[in-house]
Amino acid sequence: MHTAICVASNNVFIAPLANLFRQYFQMSFSVSSSNFHHQHCLQEHRDVFEAIRERDREKAAETVRILL
């Protein structure tokens, strides 16, 4: 999903790095798989997903900022 979002963003700087990010996220998730971490960021990921699904560019940008 992260790769698809990077590519769909049409960001000429981020899209080429999608594969690198994918590898990072896979590694990161295996290291930080504590229940607290997942509960903390799960809603933030849902918010990003909903903003993208609603095609609300400004809301998506803001929810990504919060997540990061």
C-alpha cells in the first residue's frame, strides 16, 4: 500500500524511492511490532486511507503530517 501511494502521488522525488521505502517499512514493522505502537498509529493510518479514498488532497496531506 505504501508503494502504491508513493507512485500515485506523482511526486517526482518520492515515487522513484517507493521500493526503498517498501524495504524500510518491512524492516521497521518487524522491529517495532509492539502492541502500543500498532494501537498508536493504526488510527492515523486509517485517517490517511480515508482522506485518500475521499480524494481530499488537503486532508490527506494533513493526516500524513500528523502520522509522520
